[in-house]
Amino acid sequence: MAGLTAALCLAERGLQPLVLEGDPAYFGGRLSEKPAAAFAYPENQPAEVFPAEHGIHGFWSQYRNLKGILARHDIRPKFVQANRQEWVHGTEKRVKRAELGRVVRRTWWPAPFHYGALWFRPSFWRMVGWRDWLSIPAVLGSLVVAVGIDPLAEYKKMEGLTLADFCKGWPPAIRAFVASLARSGLSAHPEDVPLSGFIAFLRFYSLLRRDSQGFEYLAGDSGRAVIDPMVDRIRELGGQVRADCRVSHLDRLSGDNGGWVVHLADGSLRTASSVILACDATGTRRIMLDSPDTRELAANFHWPRGMETIVVRLWFAGQPHPKAEAGILSGNFAADNFFWLHRFQDRFQEWHRRTGQSALEAHVYGPPELISEPDKVILEKVTADFGRIYPALKDKVIHRTIQRNSATHTLFAIGTLAEHLGIRTPWPGLFCCGDWVRHPSPALFLERACLTGIEAANAVLLTRGQSPFPLEQHTRPELLSRLVGAYVRMMRSSIRGSR
Ligand SMILES: Cc1cc2nc3c(=O)[nH]c(=O)nc-3n(C[C@H](O)[C@H](O)[C@H](O)COP(=O)(O)OP(=O)(O)OC[C@H]3O[C@@H](n4cnc5c(N)ncnc54)[C@H](O)[C@@H]3O)c2cc1C
């Protein structure tokens, strides 16, 4: 997303960018297409083919730059509004569930106190115990503190602190809920989630505005719905996009005009006056450490960890009738979240209408012991999860797939100003973009990738005397969030002053 956005902006201004994608077949990185699944059910019927992707993505209401650039190029895909999401908690004895998404989004309680609406829902009472009720002041206190800290704008690293520290002393049910939220949103377990990243995540997607939790699904698979149209548009505007071009390292050209030699893994090379590195953090780190000019400084930069993710798809004979089309899981489940594909993706909907069957995608984000299990074991565990959650579907699986995504997913963390790479690097003519790159905007994931892509293109445009593209601003926090935030910041500076 970051690289294609940068290329689209440059192509729009007539600069003829060249995109070198390392993957042998697919463009789009974590939003790319994957090999389709095909099976016949019953066996004597023709095979049904289903598109696949890196993983189902939500496009949140605050993704203004991403939706804006797609609309500007007339390639805005068909979206389906997300409606209900549930929290499902599993223990040895039973499975409990409560609807969350709409409750918090539609309540009259203003942000940042909108979670209070949950305490008036009988379904939520079943999820929590008496200790959770007693802990409300402590939980509220932590949330209020998070309203007054903006780790992205302040470059607050919060060294050594994790989400587990933030939740210390919280009762088990609330802790389980926050842990499953973090696993689903940040793809890691609380002991691994840097606190700075979690607070940034909470603020952008939920804490400061009720409507910031609203999101949409793509009606098609992400490769065909978003990536292919972006690639086509770049080519239409005179740019080039090439697959199977893995970059190994860079050499800086000497002389007044500067520029870079880009070395590919197959031994070929390209020269360019400006280079934008739009790889994931792990890929950028590898290139910089292997390049003589950048190696020394790069060794001391802050590099977020890359996480491996697993995506399991299950096709069922028959369908459950849950109100929610998606959910997050906590307790003793192997999977971390799920999406009923036949509720929003065109191809699955068409199949569901014709056959009455259903399909689900589940994501597994860890822990490492689980990820390292063989495929067969993970498939069995995830199948068992959904047999418990939807007993009517037990033993009704007609097909299943497992896909292991390489460890490129960003475990979002914030470095200090000096060590966290931004759009402009210490080297002339070399720029960075991606969902891990430093920028004071509150945006995360796809929106951050897009926004830093626009900014990287802007940096190149400025070197050529062209005007930059303006960024879309994200909606301001609700009034009460702004007041609470100002109060907490005042308290923080008076504490600092008195030291
Ligand atoms: C399972 C899953 C679910 C997700 N769900 C959501 C969601 O609901 N909403 C959301 O906003 N985000 C979601 N994300 C995150 C989102 O996908 C990413 O934030 C976003 O796609 C990052 O885009 P990017 O351009 O920064 O990086 P990437 O998509 O990782 O792109 C980096 C590109 O660089 C290429 N590359 C790397 N090294 C080299 C090299 N040496 N030479 C050439 N090319 C190279 C890679 O092949 C890749 O194409 C999800 C991620 C996963 C894994």
C-alpha cells in the first residue's frame, strides 16, 4: 500500500516511477491476493473456486487518506459496512459471548467514557465477575491517562513497558477482553505488545471518538478490489510496476547529482536519482544493513518486530445464525478473531445463496508455541474452536485451508525521535514509507502506509520543485476527550515541573 500509493502520486505528476516488488507473483504485500482455493462438494459436483488473500482487512472510518486517494483516481472499491462484532470467551466449562461493536459505537455516552455503555448490557454482565465491577475506577483511571498521552506526536517510547504492565491489577475478565482486543488489533499477546503501540492503537481506533470504531469490509478480495486497480492506474499514468524484483542492497552514487544504484537479488541493477524504500520494517532493515552507506547508522535504528500470522478458512455444510458477522476471541481458543465471509464478500455470498452453506476466516496471531505447531494441528485446533462456539456446525466442515504469512506484519512500537526512521532519511535522495515509519499523524496500519506513501512522494516532488499533495486530516477527538486530554497533559507537566 505504501509503495503503490507513493508511485500513484508520482505518476499523477508525470514522474514515471518504477516499482520493484520482491514477491515473485503478487503485488500488494499484506493486502495482496493469494492462490485461490478450489473444491467440489458434494464430490460429484463441479469444483467451486474461491479467491484468497493475505487476510481479511477492515477499512476504518478514519482512513481518510486511503479512501481519498482511491476516490481521486476513481478506483474506490465496493465496501460493505461492518455491523456487529462480538466478544467470545471460552473456558473449560462453557463459551460466553457479548455483542460489543455497535453498543460502544452507538451509545449516548460521550468518548472517552463510551465503554461505560457495556456495564448496562445484561450480555456483558455474564462475561464479567464481581471483581471486574470493583475494578471500574482502576480501569477508568488507566483509560483517562491514555487520553492525555499521544505517543506518536510526543515520540514517547515508553521503554520496556508492555500492555501486560498497563493491565496489571486488572481483574481477569477485563484483562482477557483487552488482551483479545490487542491480539486482534496488534497481532500479539499482551507481554509482547509495546505499551506505546497499544496506546496509539486504542486512541486511533476507539478511545477518542465513538464513531472511530466504525469500519467497512471489502466486497471483493483485496488483491482484485484494491491492488490490481492501483497497479493498472500507475501503468496508465506512465509508471512501471514489476514483480519478482527483490532488492538486495543500495550504493550511493558519488558526484554532484547524487542518486542511488539499486541492486537486485538476481544481480541486475537500476540507477535512480531518488529511491523510496517501501518495504515492511524487516525488509527495509535487511536492505539498509546490507548497503555500505547506510549500514552503520541502520544498526542503531529502532526496527519494529515482524510478526508471522496464520489465516485459516473453514467451509461448512449449513450455516449458523449469529447476529454478529465477526468477533474477537479470548480464553482457551487457538484462534484470535474470525469473520463470516458469506456475510460480506460477493463470491462467498453468491455461493451461500445458491447452496445454503457458509464460510469463515479465522486469524491466529500466536503465541510462538502455537505458530510453530504443524499445519494439521493448528487446523484441528481452530476447527475445534468453532465447533464449540457454533455447536450446530460441529463435524460440518466440508473444506479447510491454512495459510502462513511470512513474518512481515508490524508489531507497532514507537522509537525516540532520533532512532525512529521517518520519511526523510539521513541520506539525500533516499526516502522511506510504510506502516511502521515515523510520522506524527495518529494513523495506523493501512492508513499509515498510505499516508507515509503520500508523504514520501511529496518529499520527492519537493526535490523537483513541484508542490506536495495535501494530507487529509483525521477527525478531532470528541469535546469531552479533548477536555480530559488537556487536563491530563496539564497534570503531567505540573508533575514534571515539581520534580
Ligand atoms: C492478517 C492481517 C490482517 C490485517 N488486517 C488489517 C486491517 O483489518 N486493517 C488494517 O488497516 N490493516 C490490517 N493489517 C495490516 C496491513 O495489512 C498493513 O498495515 C499494510 O498492508 C502495510 O502496508 P505496507 O505497504 O506498509 O507494507 P507491506 O504490505 O508489508 O508491503 C511491503 C512490500 O515490500 C516488499 N518487499 C519487502 N522486501 C523487499 C525487497 N527486498 N525487495 C523488493 N520488495 C520487497 C514486500 O513484498 C511487500 O510487497 C493486517 C495485516 C495482516 C497480516
